[in-house]
Amino acid sequence: MPVIEAAARTPPTTTAGSANAASHASAASQPREFAYRLSSLLLAGDLILSAISIFAGLAFREWQRGDGSLQSQQLHAPVLWSVGGMFLYAWIMTMLKTYEASNLYKLQLWAKNHLKATLLWSIAVWACIGLFGLYDFSPRVGVLYCALTSTGLLTLWRLSAFTYLIQPKIREAASSRVIVVGWNKTSSGLRQAMRRDLSQLNEIIGCVPMPGGRFASPPPAEVPVLGDYSDLPELIKKCGAHSVILSEVTCSAREIQHLVSFCQRELVGFKMIPEYFPALHSGLQVQTVSGVPLLSVSQLPLDRMLNRAAKRAIDIAGGTVGLLLSALIIPWFCLIVYLESPGPVIYRQRRTSRGGRTFFIYKIRSMRLDAETKSGAVWCKQEDNRRLKIGTFMRKTNIDELPQFWNVLKGDMSLVGPRPERPELIAQFKNQIPNYNARHEVRAGLTGWAQVNGLRGDTDLGKRIEADLYYLENWSVMMDLYCIAATFFKIKNAH
């Protein structure tokens, strides 16, 4: 019989035992309930401050339009608009998931959602005035005053609330105490991420070995081993744990099922590290098909149409500017290459981009014409005697890559993305480097996150793939713009 099942079926022999079980169930839900209360307080604060700020903006506008004084009858309309406006603002913020417990500490998310809500609120007010002919009191200009006052007051309120939320006692009260079953490298990465990310309301208090008393890798000294796996039910009560994370699935399916059932009965959260999805973690979602749960990589940032359109717009604009500027530089370096090594000066080579599609990449030739006659397809090394004299300078300054702006405009490449590799090398790397082909989920790039972090040339390919996957999972317009700007200054390991 599985050990968790045996422990869970042991009935309490006294009334006190039942009381302890009930108190544990209450304690298990305490951080979540506390987080819910904090979210409700933030919602209440936003409601009150938005009403005050809308009233202040409209009242100031009325005062400005009048003779410098306000009569009581002039305040009737601002009060009505304030009450309606605060509910509209709060509803929009709620629809944007601002008040989810998981977003308590995401101040940047609140700021972004506030700007969206303010814009939508302003549009709604202007639309109401036009549709219903509310011209007796027309706060069309007053909306701008409301936007300014609400941004100012609500920002001060949120900053004040944040200083309260980050107090250790408050954050600890809102955080779930987690016990990890087993331990491996992924568990260590998870622990570091939890400690680094303020919005993660979880704290690993210790671990227990998998059934059989084994760990895939030894836990760090600061993570205590709380006991044996068979002691888990008692350890959860003793430590006041609120959640269990299963780090690996090497135990039997029956044991996992009993662990899940135990956690459900005791109101303890259960999570499992998806061991079979080692490449792209951030897009993992559970979907249901007729009630059957399916875990899959459902969506990455660049799977969304709006994000792809934004990225392509940047590529077209940047590619056009880059090609026009490059037209002033490319001919001179082509001439220098020809004088040093007569022959074709533009080098065309087959590379692989999104979805495994191949294309011809264009570069200014930086090596001898017979560079790969004997060696075949190989990487360029630090001191590579196949390079031309001007080739070393061009590769360090990325000048040899300038013709690739044409690849960007054609749609073969993007300005930013994983660097394209040759099909011959991919056939070798995909069997040697875990998750190598996952980088082909997006277009290859002229520059990339790996390159601006010094992972280029003859460097650790595993770390380079990790950087490429980080880019896939965390893409944003700002990330692309940073990579473009950093390319001009970060030329480490360029050769």
C-alpha cells in the first residue's frame, strides 16, 4: 500500500485529533484568504481614490470655467460622474486582472493597467456625452483633469500600499509555506526564482525525499530535510505547510494519485514540476477537452497576432533604415575584400529559420574562398587562420552582417532572434544539445539575447540555447529595442 494512502487512512483516535485536523485545514487556507483580503483592500482603495480624483478634476474644471467660486448646485453633476466613474474604472481594472492575488506585488502591472483603464474610461465618458446629448454638464475637457488627478492620487496610494505590502511580516502572512517532495536541479532553480521574484507568494521551508529515501540531487544546506516521505502527512501539520510540490515523477502513478488525493482532502495545494517539458516552461497551460485535462505548451508571447505584428513592423522600419545606411558602407568593404582576396565578395550560405525553413543568408565575405574545402562546415574560432586581414575587423564590428538587412526585409529573418545556424550543424546539435530545436519557434535574428550577453562565436552552446529560450519566453518590444541598442556596444566574443 502506498505510504501516503496508509498515513491518510489512519483515523484519529480522539476528539483532539479531529480538532487538530480542522485547525490545520483552516491554517492551510490562511495565506490565500489573507492575500484575498489584501486584494480587496487595494480594490476598495482604488474605488475611493478614483472617486475623489474624478470629483477633484471635474470640480476644478467647473471652478476654472466660472468666476473662481463654486456653488453647491455646481457640484451635483461632478458627484454623479464621480460615482459612476469609480465603478467603471474599478470594473475595467478588474477585467484586466489587476486584483488577482497573484498580482498583489506587481506594481508595474498596476501602472500599465491604470493607463489602460484611464484611457478606456475617458473614451466611455466622451461617448456617453455624444450619444445621450449630455450637454448641460459636459466634462469633455474635464476628463483630462480627471486623468491627471487620478494618476497622481492613485500612484501615491499604490506606492504607500506597496511599502506596507513589502514588510516581511505581511509578505510572510500572504505567502504559502511549501514542502518539496524530492530535489533536483529544477527545484534549485525554482527556489531561486521564488526568492528573486517578489510577486511569487511561496516560500520553500524544506523537503522530503522521494519514496525509497532518494534525491535526484542533494538539496542545498539551507533547505532542511524535514523527514521521510512516509512522514509527510504529519510534517505538513507540524510545519503548517500550505502546499506540496512534487519535483519529479519517478514514483508510481498510483503513489502520485494518492498524494494528490491526500492534498485535496487536507486542503493542501498540490503542484508538480513538468519534467517532460524541459524547454519552454512559461507557455505551459492546462486545457480541458470534455473534462479531460491536457498539459501543453499552448502559447508564447510571439504566438499572439498583435505581438507578431509589432515585431514585424519594427523589422520593416529597422531593416529599411539599416539597409539605406549600409549602402554607404558595404561597397567600400567589398572593395577592400576583393583587393585582399579576388573573387565573390558577397557570401551566400544556407541557414535555418522559423519552423525549420531554410533560406540563403548574405554576408560580406570575411574568409578565404577555400575556407571550408578541407574542413567542411565548422565554426569560426578565436584565432582562425582562414580569416582575411579585414575579416577580423568586420566580424568584431558586425560589418560583415550588414547585407542581412535584406534578409530582414524579405522576411527570412528578424532584427532580433536566435542566430540562424547551418542545417549541417543543426543535424549534429539537435542530438547533442537538449531543446536545441525549440529556438526555431521564431524567426532567426540579425542579433539576439545570447549575442548581447556575450554568448557568440566559440562559446558554450548549451548556455546560448538557454539564452535563446529565455528570449522566446520573455519577448517584449522593449527587449527587442534593448538588444538592438546593445548590439552596438557589446561585442564580447565576436570573432
